[in-house]
Amino acid sequence: MPVMDLLVLEGIRMSSTALVISSFHQLFYNSGQWVNNTRWMGVPAQKCPLDLWVYQELIHEIKPDLIIETGTCYGGSALFMAQMCELAGNGSVLTIDIASRENLPKYHRLNCVQGRSIDPGIVSFVSGYVKTTEPYKSEKKIMVVLDSDHSCDYVFEEMQAYAPFVTVGSYLIVEDTDVNGHPIVPEHGPGPAEAVARFLVTHPEFEVDTAREKFMLTQNPGGYLRRTR
């Protein structure tokens, strides 16, 4: 078969694969069955389980001293990451949410803070927390997960505020980059994906790690950002 024909067939195959992935992604999201019915140790965790699997791989590989999460919600993902730190033998989670919720999970590697993640007072608190929490060393390994307000401007401000905490070799994870038609919720308007694109223009120290999207279905396409320098 001529090379050109092979290239055309490969293009069709790739397009078909992308269409299947996009269609299943929309089916997964629009079913609504997972949103409040996915739990970790009984606590609602509004995450795609495939992404949570990637998170445990990152925690095992990096063994972060601290994971900063914005957008606690019910606390399921924070508890999951804290217990993965326990299994990895290192690290803890600091999670931040604007809402005050009763019955957030309690765990010795998990601390919850109420506040608006981009407020200067909260960012200042996090900076102090990073310096004073164990282990007492100047260069902690830190990972950041952003999952609060999903408007473009807000996420961009979060990225500007929290990216400096991320250490070389670790990750800034921007969640829900799939909204605004990537491929779900096309009516959303500019959101996390657009914030990531805007951020990367002036932050060459971060690069998108598409290898973390190996399960094909992810709520964070293009949102796994590895700090390289």
C-alpha cells in the first residue's frame, strides 16, 4: 500500500479513537451517576477514579512532603491523597475551601482550612504553613492540585499564586480542564483549559505531561503540569 494511503488510514484511525474517547467522556460526565456517588472510604470524592489512580502514582513517585489542594468540597480526594501519603511513608495534605462544612474527614496527615484560595491572607497562611510544617527543611517537595472556582480568571490567579510552591520534578495539577467543550459543558465559557494556556505563555518552567493521560479518560486534559526547572 502506498505511503500516502497508509498515512490517510492512520489519520482516520486516530480520528476515530479521539471520537470514541470524546463520546465516552461526555457519556461519563452527563450520566451524573458518579458526581455524588463516588466515594473514598465512605466520603464523597468528586473525581474520575482514573485520575485518582494517577494521583497515587505521582505520590508514590515523588513522595511529596506536602500536597496543597484547593476545593475541598466533601473531603474525599483530600482523604485519599493523605492516605496515599501514609502508604508512601511521607507527606501530608493541606486542603482549602471557601465553604464551611461539617463532618469533614479527620486524619492525622490532613489539615483543612476555610477561605477563598486566592485571598492574600490565605496565600500568606499557606506560605507560612509551608515553612513551618514538618519536615523542617528549606526545600520541601510540594505538589499542588487546583479544583475550586473553574472560571478562567480565577484559575489563572490560583496558578499564579500557587505555582511558586511547586518544586522541581513535582506537579501543578489543574482540574476540570475538560469543561468549555474540551469535550464537556460547551456552554461553560473560558475555564481551566484557557487559564492553563494563558499561564504557560509566561511560565516555561512548567510543561504539560500528557503521559499522565494514559488512561485516555481524564477530567484534566492538558492539566498535568510538571515543573522542570
